[in-house]
Amino acid sequence: MNDKRPLALVTGGAQGIGLACAKAIANDLNARVVLADINSEGVVKAAEDMGNGAVGLTCDMGDEQAVSTLFDTIENDYGYVSLLVNCAGVALPGDFLETSVEQFRKVIDINLVGTFVALQRAAKGMVANNIEGSIVNMSSINALVAIPSIAAYCASKGGVMQLTKSSSLALAPHNIRVNAVGPGSIDTEMMASVNANPAAMEMVMSRTPLKRVGSPDEIANVVSFLLSDKASYITGETIYVDGGRIGMNYTC
């Protein structure tokens, strides 16, 4: 509570893009960072490795009550969140005709409903405490272009894009900004199967003008910018960090 730095929460912070965002926020914005992730051991280790007051907490972002408990803990022990990055997400690829409602709902619950619950709860704390905060949601290029094997993921990320716009309008009177980042093909665990398959990687490169995958740090740099005062007149936007893919106007 005595730490006067802005308090940032990064969900999905144990690894990949989430962890890269947490490090960028700590370094660029001099923020104290809380990492939240369903991976209990991983999130604690990530926070310990970061040091500088970082905290790792366990949370299943697909569980509304767990998200509420997460915020209760943060507000009771550390203060109110002024910077939020909603990065937790899953894809669960599979044949469209064989995808169950339960599988579809799980992706929506984590990627979209969890993002809404965290965004709303963080915003309530900001409004109640006159905090002019900043929020970044993790969308995807799949908010705009589709892949048949990840229909739920595409639907969820399209929802995140629209949630970002709607919430930015609702929160603008409180000087709370809400934006999103839409990654393209990024070198994370989610892309591991593609990296190991030369044919799949060739297809990815065929639709990526810069002819390489991006790094988590390249996403984190944009997130850090959007959270910062340098982006003080930007809200409701989704910035696509995709090596030029969307401009090619095809997906295969």
C-alpha cells in the first residue's frame, strides 16, 4: 500500500505475450505489476524473476467469481488498479463440425467474458477513486480474418474488438481510455505446433509481408505505448501488429 507507483494488472501473465507486457510496463511506465494466471507455479515464478515488487496471483479468467476474488485481493493488499492488460486467452483448435458447445463456451468464457468482467471491475475501482486509468485488451487479427479450425477464438476476439469500442465510449467521461492490440503470428506457445511444421510455417509466411513471425516483445511495446500518456488521445482503437497480413486481403 505504501508503494506510490501506478498499479498494473496483467492477466495471462505467466508466459508469452502477457509476461512480455508485464516486463514492458514495469520498465517503461515504472509501474508495480500484478501478474494473474491459471498457472499457479508459473505465475509466482514469473513475478519472482521480475522482482521490483511484482506479485503473482492465481486466477481462472473463465470463472467470474475467481476474477472477483482476484480484484478483492489486489484492492485489499496492494491498492486499486490503474493499468489493466487483459491478455489471458485460449484457442482450442479443432474440426468445426466436431466442436462441442462446451468447448466453444470455454473459449468465449475466458477470452471474452473474462475480459469483460476484469475490465468492468477495474473500471469501477478507477471511477470510484477518480483514477484516470488505461486499459488494453488483447484481440487478434482473427477479429477480422477467420480460420475455420478456431471458430470460437475468432468469435471471441471479434467480441473483444467491439467490447473495446463500447467500453471506451462508456468510460470516456471518466477519462479512462480503453484500447486493444490485435497480434498476428507471434512466437509463443500457442504457435508451437506451427513452428514445428515446415508446411504450416510456409503457409504463415505466404500471408505475412514481413516474412517472419513477431515476438512477444513487439506486442508488449505497443501495449506499453497505449497504456502510456504518449497515447493520451487514443481510445476505442485496435492496433493490429501483424507484419502486414491484414493488408494482403487473403488468409490462405
